Amino acid sequence: SSGINAEYGGRLKQLYGPDIVGEFRQLEEKDTAGGFLYTFTLTVQGHVFDGKWSNKQSAKNQAVGKAFDLFEVNPPAVVHVFDKKRKTPSRTLADFTPIEPVEFQDKLAEKCWNFVTEKTADFHGAHNSRRNLVVVVKVSGGEEEGLDNCEIVSFGNGTLLINQDNMTTDGTVINDCTGESLALRGLRRYLLDQIELCLHNKASVYTKDKTGGKCSLKKMVRLYMYSNSAPMGDCRAIHRVEQMDTSPAPVVEGEEAPAMEVEKPKPKQWSRRFGPKPHDTPAEDLGKLTIARKVKDGYSEVPYIFSEEDACHSISSPSDKLAVRQMCGVQGSILFNLSNPVYISKYLVGRSFNEQALTRALYTRVKDTAVRGGAQIGLEPQLLQVSWKVSKLAEKKSSWAYIWAKDHSVELISTSEGKQVSLSSSDVTDDHSDVTKAKALGVMAMSEYCTKALYVALSNVCSKSKKPFAPKYSVMKSANTRYRTTKTAVLNHLKTTGMGSWIENPKKPDY
């Protein structure tokens, strides 16, 4: 009956309207149950159809059905042509105008976006999708913040991982092409350049540490990280606690108080145009280590708790990597021979900002890590929400990523291969299938930002500065340095507190 009713309001009017009139009337006559009967009189181009039933809707449907039955055999004088294939134009969102930034974090976000736009002017389509843009900013001077003392030193953009078959043990490919990982790779390249300047007594963000022979970041220099969306993993894990009605029920004198009834709130309406549907994480899984899984349609943005029984290709999520870096430093093991720990002091986050989740994921779950001697490690970051955005919707995922560091070139990365792609050939476009074409054309090469390239650059700096360095990266990575000791303590703390075990790289370096 619902279909017939819909046709009365739509199909019937389109074919035979607009000369259609309908009228209800309640009869004195009653049905067998004692209820009143109703009639509906439908007039279409002088033809009259009656329907009678115990409710108005059924009476209307009966009359409409009679009209269609008659007109199918004997059409009325006027029949409009109706194209069944015609589709109603899809709804489109009105043009979105970004807000005028007022707060410092919004002004800095706009500056980062515009800077990346300028640097990637040659990238188009899927090459320049910015679903997960992460920018590292160097802030100089005192506590007073302003755009004049903010300098962008690295950025990365991407959401996907390398195909497991393309992973290597020689460090020539980039396994993790998420924005956070790429931005930190670019940052380490920038820091190495600054270390070299410091060792040669030139202007740098570092100053020489006279006691240990290392370089330390100047006290007036801070590093901020801007991201247009919260890091994937535990930073997005939220348990939506249902609000209960705690008001006491009325008690009648002489009777026991009734059990309090709990009313569940009505779920909020969700629409696809507001982005991915919020994921509810069980309370017992909050803070647990998650993995960046390579799934059929790309990178899974839903936090996934790693199990040691899992045999899938997996890499630690951006949230977990940042948490470890917040304790050990973003310089990593590769630069620890020359640099004391360097930390991100402030995170500026756009979409999916949740202060409680970010605080837990980036600091709270690792802050109680105990190291030998009781030394103070890590830095509690400040968190700011960014309201400024260039578009209302999150951009689509792309199989391409890009990375940049100050005084170095922007590289377009094929995430499935983990290598840079040269755009010098006009045969390479922004279609996903062009990864195969790029391989055939021979325009793929080792990235300047891959681990092996950074190790070679480090070796050159050490040689020029007469600093000792490990003969192999694998030796450097596993050496019993303070960095390794701290990282081991952090991972043990996560395991003993029930947060899970760290995921081992299936292709450990052997160079």
C-alpha cells in the first residue's frame, strides 16, 4: 500500500495532473469492530474513483488503485510523457568559505596549508590529495607566539603502507607512508643538516654540548606539529559513555522506592557528508597498541588491536610511534650519536580532535616509564584544536604520498612501492594504474628520505667532522645507547600495563 500511496503523490500527478482532487468523508456506517468507515473520492480529469475502508490511508490507496487500473486500459484525454530514466540532480554542498583565522593555531594552519600548496604546485589530482597532511614547524624566540617566528622545516602527506612484497631489508624503500611518519623522516633530514652546521660552528638550531660531545637543541627553539586530522590509531579511540538519567523516581508514601530506570539517549544522526562514521572503542581497549593494517581497499583507519597470533602485514600505528617519540625523541636512533633528545612540544590538530584521547595516546600511557637511575625522560606536549580548514569534507585517500624537508626537494612517493616517482615524463599522470606505468618507464628511484640514504648522509657528516659512527645501520640501531635503553623501557612499560606488545618489523635491516 505504501507504494501506491507514493505513486498518488508522484507518478499519478506526473502522468495525469495537475487536474486531480481528493476528498475524505467519515461515514455513519461502522465496521465489524465498531470503528467508523471512511471514503476517499478521487477526481482525475472528470473521472471519479471511490475508496472505502476503516482507515483513511487504505481508502485513499483503494481509490488510487482503481484509477491506475482504468487508465491502463482507457487513458484519459491528457497523458504527460514521463522519462523513467530521468534522475533527480544530486544534492551538492554550497561553496565552502574557510573562516578568517583569528587564533594562533588557525593562522599557523593556514600558513602551513598555503606553504604546501606552493611547494606542490606541480602535483595535480590524486598526486596532491591531502587527507592526512602533517607539517613540522620550528618556532624561535620567547614564549610569545607569532607567525613571524614560525618556520616550516618539513612536511609529509599520505595514508597508506607499502605492499608487503615490496618491503626490503636494505632500507631503500619507505614502508610507512602515513603523514606523521613522512613528516618525521623529513624532520630528521633537516636536523642532520643543522647538526652539520653546528659541528662546523655555523648558524644552527643546535648548540654544542661541551660535556658529551653531542649537539643539543637551543632552549629558545621549539618544534610544533600541525596535522589536519588526528593521528590514526589510539588518538582516535573514543569510548562513547552513555549518559544515564540519574534523577530519582517519585516515591509513594508507604511503598518501597522503585528501581531507577535508565533511559538511553537517542543516537545522534550521522550523515556521510560529515566524514567517516565515528568508531566506538571498548573501554578496555583504550590506550592499547594498534596497528596500521594493509587491507584490501588501502589503509584501515579504524584502530585495530594487535595480537601476536596475527600473521598479517602490519606496522605500528602513527599514534603509537608518536607516543614512543615523545619519550625517546624525534631524532630517532639514527641521529642519537650526534644529537641529544629532541621533542615535539605542541600538537595542533584539525579533524577528529579529542583532547582526552590525544592526551592519553601521546603521553599519559607512557609517562610513568621507569628508566635506570630514575632519570627524567620525555616531554608532555600541549594540545590545540585547529578550527580552520580549507574544505568542509575530508579529501579522498590516494595511493600517492609526498615528503619534503628544508633545503631539499619535494618527492612524490608511490606508497605501494615505497619509492619516489619522477614527474619529468609526460607519460605519468595521476591515475592509480600509473604505478605500473611508472615502473615500466623506469622513473622510480630510491627516495632521498629513505633510511639508507639518511644513514649514508650521516656517515658523510661524521667523516667530515671526525666523529665515530657505526659501520652498519643495523649495528647503530641495536647498539646499547641511552636511546635504545629508553625505548626498551617504554615498550616494557606498555606491555606490563596491559597495553600490548610492540610490532616487530617483518623485514629487519641488515645493512
